Amino acid sequence: MFFDLNSLVFFFIAFVGGLIAVPVGGSFLFVIPAFLLLGLDGLQTLLLGRIFMIAATGSSSAYFFTQQKFSWKQVFYFLSGNVIGLIIAAKVATSIEIDTLTAVVPWVLLGGAVLLLKEFKITNPKLQKIFFRLIPLIGCLLGFYAGLGGGGNGKIIVLLFTLALGWNFHKSIINTRLVEFFGNTIVVAAYLYFGSELTGFEIPVILGAILGGFLGAKITLKSKPKWLQKAFFVLVIISIIKTTLF
């Protein structure tokens, strides 16, 4: 039943995760370890984490849709490659270890976070066009990484949109959450198709994530970009500490 203690714990974890996921990302730093501590195995945790992301980013994207337009062309161009990487990862999720790569990614993000704080952007139209053409390939690589449970995927997409396409930080966050919604929906379908089993805690996780994602979206639009950039920087530092020391 939904109102037993375990279900309430899963609801709370998803709610807090949703609040974190939308404004700055990095919710998996909290959600994934919490699910593991509650006794789920690695593959169950990955699947439930993706279901959590569908609910949180779906809720936030619905709110963002009522407030302003998405950049559909760039989003679907990115997804054209991202989906392929996610599906491949779902197929091989139990046979590949990515711990080393997961430990390296936060250090890469640190460089990007510094560039964000310094308001760096690629403004050369020719370079922007090159990056735009590479977006499906980058999306495929990031999809493969994310599908295996790699951390920091959302933050990388935010950096890509902000630094390479010259978007403001709010716009990058909003469109990244839409990318994550579609991507996670597809990868969950792939996981289930390839034989992964549900945990029984999907309903409280979905409800908690919907509420957290909606409130997180409101927080995002009301926050100044500089605050969000600083929160992004702090989250990257936390990621480095976690992956390096624990």
C-alpha cells in the first residue's frame, strides 16, 4: 500500500530529488544512493531512478510549457542521437562498468562550471554551426553514458547548450529537462523490453517526483541565473568530493 512506511520514504526521496533535479540537476547524487540503501539492487535502482526522472522532468516541462516556448529543433536534433545511445546502454547495462568515467566527469564539469561563472560562450557563428552539427553524436555518447547510470549527464547537456549554443542559463535548464524527459521515457521502455523488473515502489516515487519537479520548476524561473550558476558550481564540487573520496 502507498501509505506504508517504505512507500512514504520513497515518496519523500523522490520529492526532494525533484526539487534538486530541476533547478540545478544532480539529483542522482541523492536519489541513487538512497534507493541502494533501501535495499534495491543496481539494475532496479537504475530503472527506478529513470522512472523518477520521467515524473520530475515531465512535471517541470509541463509547467515550463505554460510559461515559455521550448527550442524544439535543437531538442529533437539532440535526441536523434541521444535515443540511440540510451537504447544501446539499456541492452548492455549489466555487462559494462563505468566507475572510472563517472569519477572523471565531475572534473570536466568543474571546468565548465568555471566558464559559466565567467560568462564564457562560443559566439563565433561558424563554431556554433560545427557544434550544432555534432549535437546528435554528442547526444549519442551522453545517452550511452547516462543509460549505464553515469552521473552528471544533465549538467553536461546544460553546459553544452549554454557554452556551445550561446543560450542563457534559464533556457539551457528548461530545454535540458525536456531532453531528459523524452530520453528517460525511451530508456525505461528499453529497460522493460530487455527484461528489467519493476520494484513495486513506482507509484510513490512518481507522485513525489511530480510534486518536487513542479515546485522545482517554479523555483527555477524565479531564481536569478547567477544564483543558479553558483548552485551548479557547488553541486559540481559535491560531485567531485563524492566520486573522489567515497
